[in-house]
Amino acid sequence: MLAGIKMSHAAVTSLCRSMKLACELYPSRHIALCLDPYCGLGFALWCLSSIYSGHHSILIPPSEVEVNPGLWLTAVSQYRVRDTFCSYGM
């Protein structure tokens, strides 16, 4: 069953602004995400915050990292990623 929340434009803008300041997300920054892009923090970082802040998001599916953990390390070193966000299982 699908579930969701309803957010106002002001709430989304405030969320993106606070993440930009807290994580220092600038247009020159690369971040790696190993999160489901369709829920919670994954959607906020991948879609909303990357548009608001202009940073480059590298999305690596959690299922791919489970099969090949070296993929994560390769992507992080290749793009010189300073910040990463992972799900609890990763």
C-alpha cells in the first residue's frame, strides 16, 4: 500500500535550505547516495536538494551495492566524493 505525506512549498524550501547549510551542498560538490530515490531522505537529497543547491548527485542503487560492494568505493574515489548518504542496511 502506498503512503505519503503532503508538504507545502515553504516546507520543501525550508528543508532544502537547511540541508544545504548543514551539509555544505554547493554546485561544485559531488555527493554519493545509496538510498531508495522514491522515499524519504533519498527523494529529498536526489531530487529536491540537488535542484535547489545545484550539487551533483551520484545515485547508486542499494541492490547493486549489495551485489558488488566495490562499486561504492570505486564511485566515491573516481568522483572524489566527500559526503555520502547510505541507508541503514548499507
